Amino acid sequence: MQKQPLEFTVNGRRRQLLVAPYYSLLDTLRDEMQLTGTKKGCDEGDCGACTVILDGKPVTSCLVLAHSARDAEITTVEGLASPDGLHAVQQAFIEKGGLQCGYCTPGLIMAAVGFLQDNPVPSEEDVKFAIGGNLCRCTGYTKVIEAIMLAAETMREQNS
Amino acid sequence: MLRFDYLEARNLRQAISLLQRHGEDARLVAGSTDFLVRWRQGFWRPSCVVNIKGISSLRRITYSARNGLNLGALATVQAIELDPRIRRYYEALATGATSFAGVQVRNLATVGGNVCNASPAGDTLPALLAFDAQCNIAGPEGARTLPLTEFFRGPGRTALSTGEVLTGLKLPPPQPRTGSLYIKHSPRGAMDIATVGVASVLTLEDDGRTCKDARIALGAVGPVPFRASAAEAVLKGKEVTADLLAEAANEARNQATPIDDVRGSADYRKEMVEALTNRTLQYAFRMARGERLSFEEQRRLAVQTAF
């Protein structure tokens, strides 16, 4: 089963590569493109560590067939920061201490980015619901939730 | 290492002919959220997958007061959860969708996939059954429809024959004075499989007290999700009282045939069927009498955890 040509846009750059037909988007990002910011935890959609934004929506990239993402727009954690600095969500995780070992952090950040673009004025309950698909074994989530609430506030200020 | 070839169908005709050509060696995929997990576990070993995700006409959700709700098989669980018409007229389906995995999976998973995987614990299935969904099926011999109650043939087994594709689900128009709710009971509040799932739809007569129609469906307490018809019969034509709802809930318990597994013993599941049937009916009754529960309230009710 030979690799087949695949084209999509990752972090704003059009990419062409050869990918095996059974490869997940996660393995493609990590093994074929060396974008190792996106983590592999459970590889069955339970932990959320592999979350990326696919055509505007957060998805677990371990459950996406790479070839089904043809022509899609994908954003990984590597694509968030701009030359001016970190994304508001990344900055908020640092300020609030929303991470310890850091393994779940890219997935949580991508889930938060996806969530805040749809709900810029969330309640804490909304945030908990939005990160229900992300496992963190260090923080107990409290600082993560505080970080996402802070990021929401920062982003509202940036946009006003 | 397990491998498969990747094929894409651009339209329904192509999907059917690919499935016919490859027969048992092919597996149809859309969101692929169940497929990739089962493949990695070695349960499914197709030599090729046929991806139908690109057939955009199967993604549509349409609603009219006259024709009811049409769900394309490729409508995502997230699209169902967010649809204001479904939240308004088919509440139990919206709560079923909201209790389903995490948002990252809901953005990929399709309602057609949830139906075709035929898990006894599928979270959209009790609500679809309780809303009398009909399956639209296309195949080599043409199109046919089948009530969802006849679609499930066992865990993971459906009425589809080789070359057939589930193209959508049709739910009849909502009746006035109707309320509904789905409650999922699971060990964890998020990302867990249902220990028990119950959807109840209750319609009242003009007097606002007499039960005109009741439809109750149970998940994870039998080889397939099913309608608790004996419990429904208890309610029909009677004045709704707390005692009557309790009697119906007890009848639902008698109809459940659960197994013991890691999520709960059979006895525990039967207890939960009774409790959750009663609770979903109580809320459905309040909603049928005109009480509006916000979606956030319904979301809180939708998942009841053990811990």
C-alpha cells in the first residue's frame, strides 16, 4: 500500500506530501511533517492531547484519516504565535500556571482556541464543558479553567 | 502492522458500486471516529475503506413544521447539538448529542455513523427511536425506508445488506404539547460510554393533563437500543400523576435485559432504568406543559455520573 499524494494547508502554508492511506492526521503531522507540538496520548480519541483545528473546528487528529483532510485548513499549536508574541490563550496558560508536565497543554490550548472563537463570553460552566474531551493528570483543571477565562477576557479586549 | 487502502466516493452511486465491488473487504467510513479505534484494536480488518464524507448532499439538516426533521447521514453530532430547531422541537435528540463524547469527537462523528455502528450504548439512538425515526437507505436495488426500530439486529449488526448505505433519518413533525429529554448515566461526566441511557417523549392532550402519546427508549440495557413499549402503554390515555410515572418507570425496568460489565451490574442497571425513566418523564411532562428549560439546564441534566 503505497503512499499517496496529499495536499492541505497547515498553519497558513500550503503543503504537498506523500502519505500512507491508513495514516492518521496526527501521525502525518508528527512523523511526516515533524510538527511534534501535537501530542499522541491515547490514540483513541479519549484524551484530547492531539487536538488541532481542522477547517475551523477542534478535532482529535488521531481519529482523522489524513487523506480525508485533503484541501483542509489545519492549525496546530505551532501556528498560534505571531511575530508579535504568543497567542492570548498561550500567554494566559503561562500567567495562570495552567500547566505542569505540559503533555496535555497543546491539546488544551487548541481546544480553548476553538472554543473561544465560537463563545467569546463563556461562563466557567461553558469552559468545563468545552474541555470535557481533554485529560490532564497534573493540574486538577482549576488553573486551566482560570487561564481560559483570562484568555477570553484578553481576546475581548484585543478585539474591541 | 494492519493496513488498508483508502478510497473516496464522490457521490452515492459511486459509494454503492465501490461497496459492491469490494464486498466484505470494504468498510464505509465518514467521521471515522469509531472506525479508527476499532481498527487499531484489531476488531475490524478491512482491506479498504470507502470514505463518503465528501458527499455534501448527505450533510444537510432540514426542518419544517409540516414535514418534520430530515437528518442527512453525514450531519455531525455537533451540528445536531447546536441546531436551534432540534433544541426547540426535539430536545431529547439535542441532549443526546450534547452527552456524546467530547467536542473534538462530536465535530467529526456523524449521526449516520452512530446509527450504523449499532452500539447498544450509542448516545443519539434512544432519542432517535423515541422520535420514531425512519431510515432512508440507498442500495444497488434502489432506495428503501425502514423504521429505526427494525434497523438494529444485534450489537454492531444492522439491517443493511452489502452495497447499501444509510443516507439519512426522517423524524415526524413535533406534536403540540410535547416535551422530551435524554439522560445518560455513566461513571464519568465526560467522554464515557453510557451505563444506561433513557430518552422519553411525552405528548399531552389539550387539557394539559392527559397523556396523548408517550415514547420511551432505552440504551445500554439490551443487545440493541429499544422502545419500552409496555411502559408507554401504561401512560397512554391516562391522567399523568406521580404514581402513573412511577408505574411506567417500573414497567421500563421490567423490559430491560442488561448484562453485568465494568460499568455496572445488571441489577444496578435495572435500578437506573427505573430512576432515569421516571426522571426523564417528569421533565418531559413539565416541558409538555409549557415550561422552557434552557439548553444549559438540559445539558446539566443530560449526564448523570456515578462519582
